[in-house]
Amino acid sequence: MKLQTTNYKLLTLPRIMLVDMNSFFASVEQQANPFLRGRPLGVSPRLASTSDGESRRASSHPTSCLIGTSKEAKALGIKNGIPLYKARKICPEIMVIESEPEKYREINRQINRIFLDYTSVVETYSVDESFLDFRESKLNPLLVGAEIKKRIKQEVGEWLTCSVGVASNKFMAKLAADLEKPDGLSVVWRENLPAIYEQKKFTDLWGINRGWANRFQKLGIQGPKELLDYPVQNLISIFGKPGFYIWQRVQGLEEDVIQNYEHDPKSFGHSWVLNFRTTHKEQLKIVILRLAEKAARRMRREGFAASGMYLSIRLVDGNHFHRSKKLQFQIETGLELYREAMAIWQHWNFQLDVMHIAVGFTSLLRKTKQLELFVDKQIKLMPALDLINDKYGEFAIRSGLLTHTQDFAPDAIAFGK
């Protein structure tokens, strides 16, 4: 346990905790299969089947990226997001298996049940990261963090470890969790920030992208430590409110809200890192439709409709195409989302291959019962279709356009914030 503090401050511990599961996808696979433990392991979004039908261990497309790597692989320099061909150059013996998203979701649910034994204010930020709020609790967050780590190993899986960070807000809790990986427990106060920033670039910090790093460097600010002493008035005059918000974050002064585990989500979306590379827009349209249908089913299951949407594309060179749109009407089906996405899609042209697609619903609102007279026939069918798909599996009944598209967009971890 690494405590970035002096002993007298243990009496006034900060109250926000981040639990960050280490090498989550790969560790879950190693937990499920002891043969994989202690070995460099990569998890791929999708693998091609072998001649004998074995699909979980096969050769995937060389340009596909690993969505998860084991601790052993990371120790060799094989990080999440690395193309498979680069991973095999570093370690020809690396084992690569296909992801099983439902397995990861189930482990996430088991871990969240442990969190709720200590506080009801839990924000599941992603499938492997959760924020816990102890501001209304008398519990000692460091003792709770140590106990959570122990219980995850005992109750969920002995091969699962996490790094726990404790601080006064989410940004600093993230810094704290990153201090000691894997299997760490750290606390950070604002007075620790200069020392932490000595080893950090802007792009190492949560929520600060390359664009902001470039803007700061043009001002002669090379890293976050220099920004600590930079006059905030100058940033506001140059960048306006966004400049203030970035300065506030780096200073550790954000006052954020932990979105309760039971609070309504802000969006429902699905994304996918393609296991092929193409500029072929007709082929990619089918991927968008499949992702839209998956997002729509999740949204309907939670009882929401939407009056907004977004579409996002990332190319192999890292450039993005992104557009969000506010609608004058409600939508709740995948086909409706797809049609709105196509209105954006038709104006985009790609010179380089597409590697990542995301599409989703925003501006959510709880559904209320509508008068039968005004309900679209397709929407009236949705509950029955959802029941069939729940019973017999995703896309047991689907649009004819989605026939033979499993290879284009297999199951993947979804997101809803």
C-alpha cells in the first residue's frame, strides 16, 4: 500500500475512491482458464475460426488491435490497443483469444455488488472502473479499499487484482490509482501533485487530449507541472471557459458528482474496433446498423427513448469524424438511429481506412405510455421482438439487412453514461 501522505493526515482522509481492475479482460480469461495464467495473453475483439472449428484460439487479422492484455504481456511492453502484428513482433509466443463480453459484464456485476456493501453511491464508469463516494460515510476509505481488494480475490476470483486510488475528486483518484499498478492502494492530496506531475505528460492525464497538449505547448507550457503555476486569467483570455476547466482539473480543484449506480444513464451506445480495414462505405453501413440495433435493445430494456444521437468514426491515422445531433422527435429503434446516422454518413468521405465506429442515443427520457393511435407499427412490435431475442439470443429475429453480419460486428462491451 502506497500512501502519498504524512501520518497526521490519516485523520482527514479524502472521500472519493476509484477501483480500477488490472488487465481486466485478460485477467478474467486467466481466472476462467488456469492454463492461461502466468502467460503473455492478448484479448481480441474477434478471431477467425480454425479449420477444426475452434474459435477462441485462432489467428486474427494482423491489423486488428488487442482490446486487453495480461499483466505478463504488459511487462513486455504489449499495451492495450496495440495492433496484433506489433504484439507478435515483441512476443511471438503471445496467446490471443477472442473476447467474451457477457463474461466480463457478469464479473463486473459481481464486483459492483461488493461495492454496494460499503456505499450506495457507486458510479460504474466503465466495465473495469468504478468510483465510490464516502463523503456521507464514517468508514475509512483506505481500510475499505484494502477489504474490497481482499473480497474481490476471495469472492470473485483469485487471479483478479485492482488498483485503488483515494482522493478528494475523481481526477485525483484516477491519478492515485495509476501510482501503483498492478494491485496498488494509494491516496493523493493536492500537495502531492507537483511531485506526481514530474513524471507526467499532458496526455497521461485523464480528460486531456493531444489537442490540448499542443495548445499548451504553443504557449510554452510543456507539461502539467508548469500549468500549476500558470496564471489562470491568461488561460481564460485565450481559451475561455474550457481553459479554466482544464486549469481547474490539473490543480485538483474540480468538484464533481459521483453518478449513483442507480441513476439514469446519459446515453446508450455501442462501438467496435473493426477486425478489418476498409474505406468501403456500403460495408461499413451494415456495421453501423448492427451497432444501432444493439444500442436500441439496451435502451428499450431500460425503459428509455431518445431525442438525440451521435456517430463517430476513427481512421487508422487517428483522425476522427464525429457528429452529434439534437432531434425534434423521439426515437427508440435501431433502424431510426441508423437512418439519422446515414443522414450524417452521406456527407463524409474517407481517404484512409476506418478502424473504429461508434453510434448511440443521447438526450434520453423515460418512456411514458403513448396513445395507441399515434404509436408506429414497428414500435408496437418491439416488445415482442425483444422478448424473443432475450429468450433465444441477440438477433434471433432481426432486420433482413443484418443477415450474415455477425463477422462484421460481433458482441462487444457496451457503454452507457
